[in-house]
Amino acid sequence: MPSVSSIASQHRRTGQCNVKAYNRELANLIHHGKAKPSFIISHELGLDQAPDAYNSFDNREDGWTKVVLKPGMARRELAPRLLRFVTAA
């Protein structure tokens, strides 16, 4: 078990990561086809559906990982793989 003095001398730091450095590296991986971040997007919805989408996401309902809101997008324009999430409710 660690002594009290060793615990007291430890520091905990918080802060933001170096986003610029990671952005460059990730952009390069995406550009070369080694990373495909779009797999986390579960829903593409119009702005009119934002309140319901927020509630579903906030309640951690199954299948809601990342929502992309598209201004001017009508419900009928949804990609077929995403439509099942919207119509299932």
C-alpha cells in the first residue's frame, strides 16, 4: 500500500489534448484510406428532427452513436440504411 506522503506528492492534471497534431495525423490516415471515421455515424437527419434525435441520443437509446444534422434535408432524402432508425420509433 502506498504511503500517505507518496499519494500527497502525486499530481493530477486535466486539459485539452493537442488537437492540431492529432487532426493532421488523422486527416492523413483518412486521405490514404487507412481510417474511415464515418462508421460511427448512426443517423443523418434534417433539422426538423433534431429535438427527437437529441432526446434519443441523450437517453442513450440503442443504435444512437453519432447524429449528423443536415439543413434542408427532408425525411424522404434519408439514406436507406439510416431510415430504419427513424421509422422504427
